[in-house]
Amino acid sequence: MTQLKQKRILLIEDNPGDIKLFEEAVSAEELNIVLDIVEDGEAALEYFDNLKKNNFNNSPSIVISDLNIPKINGLDVIKKFKLDPIFKVIPIIVLSTSNLDSDIKECYSSHVNAFLVKPIGIDEFFNLVKLIDQFWLRTSHLASI
């Protein structure tokens, strides 16, 4: 079997339990993923600025963001990412506890590529991470930057 190239995910999440679950899912499913984790909107924008300063070296393949994060909310961070002519080609997936139609519409109107509701159970959460890997990192053809 061919070794797949390691992919990078930027996870924007403030909940330590959800961060731990995501890390454990990547490990348990033996996914070939490097996780960059930032815990608030301000840190996400700093991450973005650092990428720009480094000519987008080690850019994430995808971004997964919660909506309700401290300092600068997730949707404002996403809007900023999508304004950049280079960074806007990176798919952004919202992973939120919200299932409000207004949140979903606003996210898609802001060019989010997928809106997923956080599962409650551990097995379901692990399965969701595996599905994200299978679709976004193994099946989809992503733009290189």
C-alpha cells in the first residue's frame, strides 16, 4: 500500500474536551494528519498572519473551526480567511454544537465549504473525524498554495 502524504489541519477550537477527542480520533484511526490547534479567534488570525509572513509554507490542507470561540468569533475569522486571495482556496469546515438554520445559512453565505454538527457520542465523533479525512484529505482534490 502506498504511503499517503501527511496532511495538515488547522483546528480552531476552545473546548479542551473536543480538542482531546479530535487528537484521540486522529491517533486511534491512525490518520496521517498533523494538527495545528488554536484556541481562540485572535490566535487563529495570528496563525494566518504567520503563514503569510512565511509565504504560506506549511499551510493547512483544510481548516476546521467552531463558531463560538473566544476573543473573535469563528465566523469573523472565517470571513477574514476568505478575503485573502491565496488562503481563500483552503476549504473551511464549521464543526459546531449549533444546528440553527440561521447559523448554517450565514456560514454558507460566508463561503464555508461544509457545516457539521458536533456529535455527542465518542464513537460518532471518531467516525466524523474519519469521514472528514476520507472525503476532504483523501478523495477531494485540493488546490495547492
